Amino acid sequence: MKFRMAINDATIQDIKNRIDIVDVIGDFVSLKKVGGNYRALSPFTNEKTPSFYVSPSKEIFKCFSTGKGGDAISFVMEVEGINYIEALKYLAQKYGIEIQEEEMTDEQIAAQNERDSLFIVLNFANEYFKDILHNHEEGKSIGLSYFKERGFTESTIDKFDLGYTLDTWDGLLKAATAKGHTEAMLEKAGLILKPEANKVYDRFRGRVVFPIHNVAGKVIAFGARTLRKDKKQPKYINSPETEVYHKSNILYGLFQARKAIRNADTCFLVEGYTDVISMHQAGVENVVSSSGTSLTKEQIQLINRYTRNITVLYDGDSAGIKASFRGIDMILENDLDVRAVVFPEGEDPDSYSRSMSSEVFQQYLEDNAQDFITFKTNILTDGGKQVDPVKKVQIIREVIESISLIPDGIKRSVYIQSCASQLDIEEQVLISELNKILIQKQRKDRQAQNRNELQVETAEPVPTTPPKKEELKHTSYHVERECLRLLVNYGNEAYDDEMSVADFILQETESITFEDEMIEKTFNHAAEIVSRGDKLAPDQFIGPNDPAMSKLVIDLLEMKYFVSEGWEKRHRIGVVHESEDLPEAAYKMVLRLKKKKLEKLIGQTDESLKKPSSEQEQEELIKMYMHLKTLLMEVDAELGTVIPR
């Protein structure tokens, strides 16, 4: 029986101590230094103006276009779509840290969620298929022979975890249940079929297997190819959708191609598994496949994490290419740059790459890459042949439709010029046609928006928990939040010779109950940290255990708005920042908080005075009311003439 292991606390702390957030995030996005921070285009969305910031001093990132933020660990979790433990393992590998694990009990193993269980059984199946390929007589004589015939080397076979399934009904089922895996979990993972109560068999039988990995390298599904010539059997069968596998969100080969895509700043997009593998053997590693499915928006956004340049490789089949024009249009719509390469008739990336040397194949890709207008025009005119006027009008309209999808106006203008030149038509005519299409789209968008607004107006009102703007005016929420902002940003700075800013704020607010529960919880957490004698640091608040607290603190650790280093020099204007006089800033903020609390107490006392009560109770309430008013006057006076203590 295999035991599950957990990373121990010492290893986790070692990983955190070694992390350089700029180094980690720099592997995924191109960072530019701005003042004391770094800025980049968001890896989570398409944008033209950078809204993604990294603070090396605070060791956090913040994406203002999506609201996402956190430390280096949470960034890896977000960008790679993996969990906390997987992110730690990724960072441990990056920094060469040996992971020390502790054995988990049977109870802890049972407590793991279904997603983790799926990963375990899928990994078992992957190891089983590989073992059959290399060590079973049938696997070696059929599966391994097939891969060798295609020219795949041992290192390539290992790189892509290729395997083979026995031509039996329940080879995997028996092996898996013997190791303690349940039929229920095998079925959920898509590894077995259970059409009837007493009938269970392997989904993949007598086929070579292509494991599909997520971006972190975990096996999440399989594609399997039959080697028989039986036309009744489908050539390929694939895993069904599961909790961990959604085919529209996955690109085959991305795990193996990520670094190469970043380095080359372009991604080749092909159709099948063997196309990807053969191109790797030809020295072209920046290649992924949509696995035979139509290209999706999610897959395009996945590529966008690593590059904005896509080159689509097409088999030499004109009819098939025309059917896939929608994929190029979707790439343009998502504001990525797209080129295309067409192979000779009867060839595909797999066959063509194996028919020549790596150098010649790579040169072919470079020499034959076309911009999408040249590519689309050549296909529609059958290689640039003369076409009759009616067909030419249709071609021009199709190309203009594609150009209209591009969000960037400058790009549209450049492509219009190219289209005018290639199709021998006046540029102004194309601009006029383009404007018509854009106006029609805007009109449709407005109509859709109006319909949505009408639906919202007629729908039942949905209750919301956050207070409304007008309600916030009568609460101390904003002041509480500002007080916490000072605490988490400047808590370790000196307030005076005897105490820190954190000591002062926590001491002055000790008897105050905060109206916002998360602010109250975060203040209490800060007090615990300080009472232990530890310094306040972002990673003390940020982590997987309390996402709400993490988000609150990240939002308070502002990085976007700061004065650039050359501002004062260029404009000769001095800018006073709160950090230049922290004692005054902290003192004022505490006073404002106390003022809000006093105003609330005065209001409550005033309401109590309006209710029927005994003479003694009335006298006590009046005394309380007058005392609170006196305190409020003193606070107002202090706020009007603040002298830093």
C-alpha cells in the first residue's frame, strides 16, 4: 500500500525564506522596474495598459484589472491553476530545496478531497500504462514498436509519459483495485466504464496512450490511439470531462512547452498529439495542440500567459483549413498576433518534420509563416489565382470581417493597408466597409446591453450583505479600514523612542470593538503577532488558510499609486507622504476612529433618552450624554490643532 505524504512545516518555511517574488513572477511575465516596484501587463487578462504590480519590499503582487493579489505562492497557484501543496513543490524545485515530508495517517488520507483522489488514481494509471509499454511482452511488441517506427526516441517517450494498454477487458481495473483504488474513483476518473450493474471494463484497451498533463505536470486525462485497422473502432478515444479535466481549458503539450514558448515569444498551434511530439524531436519545442477539438477562448487565454504570438500550422488540405478559419478569428478577437504555415498537400507537422532534418524543418517554418491576411487570401483564391468579381467581393468581405474583430485600432489600420495592397482595392473603400461593420457591432452590443438591463430591472431584487454607500456614511467602516492600513503598512516603524506604530495603534484601540468582522479579526491577528515579539509582515496575514483576510490585507498594501523618482526633479513640486511623519498620521487616524465611535455612542444615548424610563435612568443617561459630548469636543479640538506626541 502507498502512503500519502505531507510537506512538513520546516520545509515550508525554508521555501518561503528562499523565495524572491520578482524572480518567481519574472518567469511568467516581463516585469519593468518603476520606482521601488515592478509593473507588467496582467497575466490573467488581456490588457493594453499595465495594471499588474509587484512590490519586492512587501513580497506581494497585485493585479488591479482582476483584483487578484497575494504572495509568490498564491501567484504560482493562480497562474498555473494548481493548489497550495503543488505550488510549494514547484518553488522547492525552482530553488533546489529538498522536500521533507511526513507520513499521513489513514484518517488523513481518507479526509483528502475528491480532486486529490482523482490525481492519485490518474497517476497510478499513468504509471501502469508506462510499465506495460516497457516491461510487458504485448506492450513492447506492439506499443513500443509503434512509437519506434514513428521515430520517437526513448527520451521523447519518457518526456511525454507515453504508454500502452493491454488488449484485455479489465487489465487496469484489476491492477488498480489490487492496490486499493475503488471502482467508484476509477469511474469518476474516466478510466473504466460501467454500463450495467454487473458489467465493468477498462475504457482504454489495446491502444497506445498519450497522457494529458495540466500546466503543473500532473496527469489529468488520456488520449488513446488504436493500432488496428478495424474501421468500426474510432481511431482515437479520449477521457471524458471530470472534476480535474475540462478539455476546453487544456492544451496538450503545454507543460513540456512553457519555457520554450516564453523563450521564443511565440507558440506553434497544431492539431494532434503526434504533431506535438514529432516537432519536439525536430527541435521545435514551443508547440501545443488543441487535441483535435475546436480552439476555445480559454485555450487562447492560456497561451496568452506565455506569449502574444501564435503561429497556426495547417495540414495541406484546403477544405479543412477553410473550416478552421474561426480559430484565427478568435485569436484576433482576443488581441493576439497570429500567423499561419501551410504544409504541402498530404503532409502534416508530424509527417513533414520526420521527412527532413531538424534544421531544414525549422527553416521551413520560418520561411513560410504568413500574416493572417496573406494566408486567408491565398486560401480563398486557391493560391493567388485570378477570381471573378463576385467571388472577389466575397473574399474582401471575409477578410474585412476578420480585421473588424481586432480590438486595437492601430493594428486594424495596418491590416487594412495590407489588405488594400494584396487585393488591389482602394484603402478608403475598405475603411468605409470596416466602419459599417464596427457600427453594426456597436449597435448590436447596445441592444444586448439594453436587454440585459431590462432583465435586471424586472428580476427579483437580490439581497446583498455589504452595506450601501449611504449606510457607510453613518458607520466607522472607512476609518477602521484606514487604521488597519496604517497598521499593516507601517506597523514596524517607530512611533517614538519607546514604541512602534503597531504598539501605539494596538494599545489605543484595545478597548474598541470594530464594526467590520474581518477588520476586527485582522486586528486581533496583528495583536497576537506583536505579543509574540514578531514583526508584522504581509506573509503573516496572507495564505491559503484565510482567503478573506489575505484579500483585505493585499488590498490595503497599495502599490499602484506612488510618486515616481523623477517627479520632484521634473516638476519642482514637493510631495509630502504620510510615511514622512508617521507619528502624526497614526495619532490623527486613531483620533478619527475614536471620534466615529463617540459619535455612534452619542447617537445611541440620544435614542435612549427619547424612550420612556425612570427619573434615575434619565439622569444617568444625561450624564453619559454630556460626558460623551465633552470627549467629542476634546477630540475635535485635537484634530483641529494636532501636535505630534
